[in-house]
Amino acid sequence: MGVSAPIYSPLQEDNSLGEQDSREWSIRVRLARQRRTMLDLTALSYLVDSGLLLIYGLAGMIPLTAGFGFAACGLTAVAGYRVLLGAGICTRWPEHVWVIPQIIIHSAVLVAFAWVYPEVGFLFMCSLFVMCSFAALRATLREAITDWCLIALAVGALLMFGDRPLSLPQGTSFERFIAVVVLIAAFGRSLYLGTLSAALRDKLYRRSVELKQAYDKIEELAELDELTGALNRRSIMRTLDDQLDSARRGGEPLSIALIDLDWFKRINDVFGHPTGDEVLKTFAISIFANIRTADRFGRYGGEEFLLILPQTAQPDAAFILERLRMIVGDLDWSAFSDGMQVTLSAGIATLESGETPDALLARADAALYQAKELGRNRIALANADVDIGRTDCLPPYIRIDA
């Protein structure tokens, strides 16, 4: 029984492209929503200052038209950017690209009104400070320095060349009350920006945690064989190199075993590939459940697996593998299909002085080949004697010179 190869369909590529376009579109929508929220907050800030200017205008301190003019200038700037956003022009570039133009426009509005109405100029300076704090959340370091230089020049020119000093009326109780309202409004907006900054930090922290978890998951998946959960070939080979280096440094024995499921191709042909996959999974689980914590187990290729046994001489390795052979053979494989029986063969090699990983694997592979040649369902040892006294209750081992 075979499994037919998957048929490629252009619809798969179309679906992939569609999902990518959908993700990009959702990102653009989210960014546009964030930009609209920021514009709404900017417009609200202009309305608050315009309301305060109207109060000063009603009190006769400045012309009544100052409040309406300030609202018109500020809201026009916000509306212009909103038109660009609605047309999709702003979405073509990152948010920070638009920081400097916006700051230049809003700073020009604030400085110009402070120049024309210096008797309430402190109100505009408070708003300028709030705007700089807001820009700091969006600008890059280079843009922040550029904005700082431009605002410093504008405010410096205002203070140096203005014919009247910037002030905030406080001559009467009413004027002091309005001054308190101006400061409270400035403090409130600054605190709100602080909470917004904290929320952004928390969001970035959560995103970094999620990304780290996703990265760890990818790393884990990259290390493991998808079907069996054992280490994949690349990972088990890297582990073998590390274990060999450690064994050489510590002068400790190290053994490896190449394990092969006997007649696995027949299992696939007779019972089907899905059943064969379940056999591989069950086999891997059984091995994991019966090896030591320090041992490393990986899929070497197909139905062949590599077991690394640190600090293990060949007699102990033979005992471990014979135990695993009996455990696998005694499992009730008929649960998958009537009449099914699964056994393993293994070739064991123990590290010799100056031996390379490839040479060690070659000896283990030769021992495995010999175990297959002599009938399968047995363990073969490469170039070593076995302490039969420890294993006299088990089937005899095969010694080969490989």
C-alpha cells in the first residue's frame, strides 16, 4: 500500500499570498487607527487651549478672535494630516517619517500665537512642552534632536526679539483661577502622555515576551524531529560532537548505539504509512521512557535512530540496549493492527582514543549491519568483549571486529 505524492495547486500559492496580504492589511488598519487616535487627541488639545483663550477673550485680556483663530489653525493642521491619512498616503511610510513635518506645523502655530499674544504666552509654552513630550514618544533620536534644534531656535527668537515678555495674567482672583486651570490642563496632558508611554512600554514588553516564546518554540521545533519528537539529525550530530569533546576532556567512556526497526518497510507496505508513523512515535516514546536523563536520543534517518550514552562503557551500553530491545519487542503492537510485531536491531560502539565522530559512527553502523545479517532482533558490539556475567540472563551478544 503506498501513499501518493501531494499534487501542487496554484490555489495554495494564491491562498498564501492572500494570507500575507490580509496580515499586511490588518497591520495598516491598526496603524491607521492609532494615527487617528493621536490626531483626535491633538485636536482635543487644541480645543482645550482654544477654550481657555476664549475665556481670556471674554475677560477682555485678548481679542475674542484669538481663540477662534487658534482653533481654526490647529484643527486645519489636524484635518490636513487626516486627509492624507484617509487617502492612504501616510500609510506608505513609517509613522516617524511624519513626525518632523507635524512638529514644525504645530510649533509654528504655537510660537506664532505666542508672538502675537505674549500676554498669555505662557499658555502656548505649556502646550509646546506637551507637544514636545508627545513627539518624544514617536520620534527617532535623530528626529528628536532635529525637532529640539528647531523649537529651540523658534523659542529663542521669540524671547530674544519679542517686544513684550511672555506672561500669564495673575493680577486678579479670576486671572489666577484661569492660570491654575491652564497649569492643570498642561499637567493633565503631560500625565496622560506618561500613562500612554507606560502603556506602550508594557505593550512592547508583552510583545517581546511573546516573540521570545515564539522564538524558543521555533528553536525547539528546529531541534526536534516533527514526527517522533526525538532530536533531528542535525541536532543529534551536534550533540554527539559535544559529548565526544566532553568525554575526551573528562577522560570518561562514551558509547553510542545505532538502532534500526526491523523490516520497517514491510510495516509501511502491509499496514500503511499512517500506521508506520504511529509505530515510529510509539517506539520513540518507549525509548524516551526507558533511558537515563543524561542520554540523548535522535532520529538519524528514516527508521534509524542514534542513542548517545555518556559515561557508559560498552558492557553497560550492551545491557541498556538489550533491555530496550526486550521492552520494544514485548509491546502489544497488535493494538495498531492484528498480527503486527515490531523488533529492533542495534550496533554499539564505544569511543576509542583519538577517534572522530565519523569513525565512531562507522563502527556502530558496521555493528548494526552485522546484527541485521545475523537475523535481526539482536544487539551487536564493535571491537569489544562483553561482561557475560552481567548479562547471562539475556540472549548472547555478537562481537564483531569493525
